[in-house]
Amino acid sequence: MFTRTLTRGRTRRIAIGAGMFLLVLGAWLMMGREPHQPSMPEETPSRASPPADQERHRMQESPMASSQDTGPAQAYAMVAPLKQQLIGVKTMAVEKRPMETIVRAVGRVDYDEQRIARVNLRISGWVEDLFVDYTGQVVRKGQPLFTLYSPDLVATQDEYLLALRARDKVKDSPISEVRQQADQMVEAARDRLRLWTLTDDQITDLARRGKAQTYVTIYSPIRGYVIDKKVFKGMFVQPEMTLYTIADLSTVWINAEIYEYEVPFVKMGQPATVTFASYPGEQFHGRVSYIYPYLNKEARTVKVRLDLPNPDIRLKPDMYGDALITVDRGTKLAIPEQAVLDSGTRTLVFVVRGKGLFEPRVVKLGLKVGSYYEVPEGLTEGERVVTSGNFLIDSESKLMAATNMMGALGMGGIRMEQAQMGKMDMGGMEMGVPKTKEAKNAAGSHLEKKTGGLTLMLSTEPATPRIGENQVRVKVTDETGTLVSNAEVLLTYTMPMPGMMPATIPMTLGKNGLYEAKANLGMGGQWDLTVTIQRAGRPDIKETFSVMVGAGGMSGM
């Protein structure tokens, strides 16, 4: 009978222990992606507060870097200096720097389309004499190209000459309408000759000569090179035919292909330099004249046009060259790309807070110029960010967030009455009952300890610690009773139960000479508060105080 009773008691304790574990696991799962991080000490800065105090206040107000539904919350990471050396942590100051880079692209020489002329006729006829008779020949403006015999053109010349003779006969007529009609006929015939590509000089010669010209000479409209020739001697030509294509090569285009991500860097008017394998060591300078409004969907590139002077005609169409477009975005606040952790939904950097503390901060990035990102929002000049080892610090930050969440079981609005410390029957074991006299008398009193020549007095606000956020104050005095204000003080708090990981936060020196911090005590029962005092040239001092947090279940979110 005694053995059976003992077995039942042991079974009950095991079942209750398993229930406790499942409750803790359930609370952790219900918290989702919003793990709790103990609040940093808060101090409201006045208008006259120095910049350092304002920065400390900002740090205390944002203890976690979270982007709501875009990524998991992260806590401040604390990494000891020795551990930083082991993992290779490197930092760099955020500063303004000239954002200059060069966009490199392969370009191809092409004709300047604005300097191409095509020779067409507006009448049909036969080519008699051909003066420019091969492709590639250089011609000057006004140089004869060929002569043309056109019956229609000859007839129009005769009409013009008849109109001139008729006007001469009626020029002395007393009837003004007759004189006007004669003038109109002359002008109509002259306009028709102009429309059929005769120049004013040719028309004047025709009037002086008084006889129609059987063969009309066609002249080159520009200076350049014949790049296409479709006319031959004796050939019958019509208006829809292009007889010559002449290109001026004194200026050429370079069509370069740039990638999509480089499009924001390139603007019209930017200087560019082009080099060619044909002329090693030489540079040809030009400017961006146009950015095409469409994308090459196969290569995912955008075509950019450069204008290059070509006075010596050294650059030939279809030659390939390397285009270098200079980009100068001025002086911008920037950080190296190694400092950025990009999850795809947010960009994160770790800001150095001193004494081994690193703040995860979401930043807004601008364009990437070279190996640096512009930072329009999220950082200020002079702050230091981690540039090496940030993946390990990121892991530490997430671990701290998960650890601190486990120490705040009351989050998510959960009420688990059976999990209240001090009220759970564990087979004769009283969970949450303080094991020391100090813990029993902690509520509503100041706790005092002396060690290493210092006196530490710990108090809380409210005086009786509550479930949730509490203000913890520590007064440190030396043997003479003088306040110690030149120390670095850390507060570590946890519950003396299996699976509870401690959370550590720095304490700040308040106006009354007390070190202060806010701690979230998420469950009723005994909590151990460990105060660590660090002073230069002296060994660290640690003292643990036990306090009782009032019962009443879990704290809300």
C-alpha cells in the first residue's frame, strides 16, 4: 500500500511537470514572432540634455528591432570584448563620403542618324552621266552626283519659258488683271521646277538661256561618305527609289548596353570615355546624349547613346569599344555593403552601443555606389556599425530575443491560473516559495549588501514588485558613504527554475545618483536580480538579490 501511494505521488509530480513544460511551450508558440525583450532603462531628457543623454534615451526607447510582419523581432546583443576578438568583429564609423563610381559597358560605333542624307528624286527619268560611282566615296556638299534626263522635267522647263515670254508680251498692257495672270503663271511654273528638285540657280540659268536643258544635274545635299549606292549609268529611276545614302562621320554615336540596376546612375549630359582595341592607350571623350525608353528583354539591358567627335574619321561604324560613364552623386551618408544584413523584406545593421552592446536597427538604403550604400534614413553621422562578424551578432541577437521571451510567459494575454508560482501542487514541492529569508522579506523593502568595500542598496518601483514592468534602482556607495557614479552597472534577472535563461541589460545613472533600469518580471514568484559593478582597474563585483513578485497570474502583453 505504501509503495502504491508513493508511485501515485511520483506519477502525479511527473504529470504536473509535463503540464508545466507544455504550458511554457504553448506560451512561446502563441507569442509568434513578437518575442519580448526587457525594456532598457528610460530617462526623459530635458531640452538642455546633452547629446549623449538624448542618444541613451533613444536607445532605451527602442530595445528591439522589429518590422511587424516583415521579420522576426531582435533584441540588443551583448558580446564580451574577448568574444568579439574571437569572432572577428570589426566596426566602422558612419560618415559622409563622395559617392563616385564608373558604369562600364560595351559599346558599338554607329552612324549619327541626324547626319545621314538620302538622295531621292521627285520625277522619273534616265541616268545619263554618273559622277559618284562607288560606295565609300567621299563627297562634298554641292558636288554633282549624276545627270538626269526626264521628259516631264523638260516639258515643265518649256512651260516656264513660255510663261516668261507671255509675261513679257503683256507687261505693257493697260489691263492689270492680264499682267497679274501672267505673273501667276510664271510663279506656278517656277514652283513646279523647285518641287522637282531644281535649285534657284538652275532656274535662273534656264531663264537666261531661254532654252530647256535636256539633262539636269543632281547635287549632293551634304558632305560625307557614300554608304549606300543604288544607281547606275543608263538606269531608269523613279521617285520611290533611294539612289544614294550619304553619312557625315565627323560625329558618331556609341550605343552602349547597361544593366537594369545601373539605370538610376546614368543621366543625360554625363561625361563618358570610350577606349578601343584598335587604339590602345588612347581615350575618346564624349557625353551621354540619350537614354532609350525601352528594355532589351532578352539581355535585360537598356541602350544608352553617347556622342563622340570623330574629326579624323578614326572611328568606323560597327567598331566595338569599352564605354566608361562617370557617375558623381555628390557627398552622401554611406555605409559599406558588408554592414548590411538584407533578409529580402528588411535591411538591418548593428549599431555599436559600447561595453559589448549592439543595437539591431532597420535602415532605409538608397542606391549602391561601388561597395557602399547610401543611407537616407536610420543612421546618423558618427555612429559606428558592425562590418565584420555581424552574422554571428545577428544570431546572438535572435537568441537573446528568444531567451527574453521565455522569461516573460505572461505575454500574449494568456492566463494560466495553474501556472502561478506558489499555487501549484507538485507533490509536496512548493513552487515559487522563496528559499531564503531575504526573498521572504524582499517585498516592500530595500535590500542591502556589502561587498568589496562597497555598499549596494536595491529597491524597486513599485515597492512591492509586480508582474510586468518594474523600475529597479541600485544605490552604490563606498566605505565613506559617498555615491559611486563612475561605474558601469549591469542588471541580470531570472527565475530560479529549470529552463529559465537570464536576461542582462545595462543600468544608467539617474539624476539622483542611483543606477536605474526597467525589468519585465513576467511571472509571479521569486526572481533573482544580479547586480554587476565594473570599474576601471578593479575586479568586477557581483551581488544577487532575491525578490518576490506578487501573485495573480501572468502579466498581459
